[in-house]
Amino acid sequence: DTGVSQDPRHKITKRGQNVTFRCDPISEHNRLYWYRQTLGQGPEFLTYFQNEAQLEKSRLLSDRFSAERPKGSFSTLEIQRTEQGDSAMYLCASSLGTYKAFFGQGTRLTVV
Amino acid sequence: AQKITQTQPGMFVQEKEAVTLDCTYDTSDPSYGLFWYKQPSSGEMIFLIYQGSYDQQNATEGRYSLNFQKARKSANLVISASQLGDSAMYFCAMREGGDFGNEKLTFGTGTRLTIIP
């Protein structure tokens, strides 16, 4: 499978716990994006990497959220002290150029 | 103001008929790109078609075409000869600023398309 891979697909956590998601982009893609999608809404942009540099962050990305992309390969998104409002689908996408981003199947987070 | 507006929350279409999904957008940037994505129940966003603001012709990709009306700020998706597998959520999205603009896509709220056999 050469598409964008996300792990885990589902995560249930208790409020206040930390969670980490992983995204493996398509291997030659230098751009990587994180989006969040809540029920009934379209995805909302969280952050963007070009290679290992995090170049853009949304105001949605509070200080409890941190994303990394070491060595410009896979990326992780960590949420500290989770809240019920963090429950959502977290989508990762990658692209080579400035359009046609390919998305993964997402990680569905449920905070109880 | 909403940057992307999709006014049809849900649509039901008979198999083999053509369907048009509406999308209007709002931007003051002369350079932008418009996208359509399909999201089946599995959750993955599948790229369908792209239209650049300076493209002279409407984009087409197989059974998908984009009816781009720049003056009306409209970018409707047309699916010809619909199939049962077309049942999914469809999202319109925009990227502003051209090749050196910001990288984020702004999505609409989507249209749920159901194809009836």
C-alpha cells in the first residue's frame, strides 16, 4: 500500500490523558498536513510541514497540541491533557506539489 | 463570512442520472485553487478534481467535471452517469494564494449524495 497511512485508526481515551497519533505520508511527498474533522463538518486545517519544518499553524492548535516531523518523514500529533472537545477525526494528508493532497483514513479520537 | 458554501446537505439521485453538487466560494485573492473531495464511510478523503483560478477551461477527470463560473464564484461538481459507488459525502475546498500562498485547504460543510438503484 503506497498511500498515506495513519495509526491508530481509533483511539478511546479518558479526559486528561495524553494521546499521540502517527502519520506516514507517501514516500516522495515533501508536504504534510494535519486536519481535524468534527461530526457534520468539513476538515479544518491544523498545521503544515514542508520537509521537517513546521511552516504554518492554525489558531485551532492550542498549546496542548504539538506536531513534529523528524527528518521530514513520518509525523506525530500529540494532544496533552485531552478534553471532550478534542473528540474528532484527525486526518493527515501529504502532497508533492501545491495541490492534489492525498489523505489518509484518519484517526478517530473519542475522549470519555 | 463562509469562504466555501455548500447549500445542499443531502441529495438523492437515481442511478445512471447526472448530478450537480453546488459550491460557491468567497475570496479576494486573484490566485486560488478549487478542489472536490469524496469521503466514503471509511473516512478517507479522495481527491476528485482541481480547478485553478487562471485555468481557461473547465476541469474534467473521467465522469467528473467542474463547472467553473468565475464571475459568479461558483465551482459546481458534475458527475455524469452516477453509480451506486458514488454514494458518499462530497466536499468542496479552496486554497488561496497560488503557488506561494498559504498551504491550507478551506472546506465546505459537504453534501451527502445517495444514489438510488
